[in-house]
Amino acid sequence: MDFKNANELLALCEEKNLPISEIMRIREIELGETASEIVNKKMTRVLGIMKDAAFSPIRQPVKSMGGLIGGEARKLSLHAQEKKGLCGNLLQKAITYGADRGLSYCRFCRNRTGADAGNAGTLSIL
């Protein structure tokens, strides 16, 4: 399950009739020489961290150490609940979950830097 770019990955998905997620899981098992149970356990743990990072700023807003940022996700969530959004439900959710993502990733992914973890695959609203 090796590929060098997105086109090769998509071709592999079509050839094997598997989603990207399954191709990546199989690749992790093969290249990491790891049992599928261990990979599944690690993936479940990472998914939990990602969910906590997305939802905790809404449930429990936290200000940054300097106090300049933090709490925006909660405000955006309340705004969306009042049906005052201008950009549609999907984009509103992306903006809300992305608002305080740097702070939450720094808390949950202690082994990563804020700049790295905070910008990994999320929509930036700034």
C-alpha cells in the first residue's frame, strides 16, 4: 500500500475499492509492522484527542496565558444556536470548531508545538 502523491492514493482506493481511511490504516499496519489491534487502539486514542480538542473550547472555554485569545468558539457556538449565522451550517461549524483550535491542541497534544498542531488540517479564520 505505497503511494507517492494524492493521485496515486486515489488510484489505489479505486483499485482496491477501499476508502482513504482504510488504505491509510493498512499502510500503517504494513509500514509500521504493527498488529491491526494496536493500530486500531492508537487511532481510537488519537480520535478521542481530536474530538476533545474540537469540543472542549465550546464546553469549557479557556483564555490564553496572555488573555488575548480564547472563548471565541463558545461565542460562535452560541451565535449559531440563535440561527444568526451568515455562511450556512457546515461552514459555521468549521469556523466554530477551528476558532480556539490552537489553544486546545496545545493542551491535548503536549508533544506537538502549537504552531504545528494548531494548523494541521483545520480551517483558519484569521
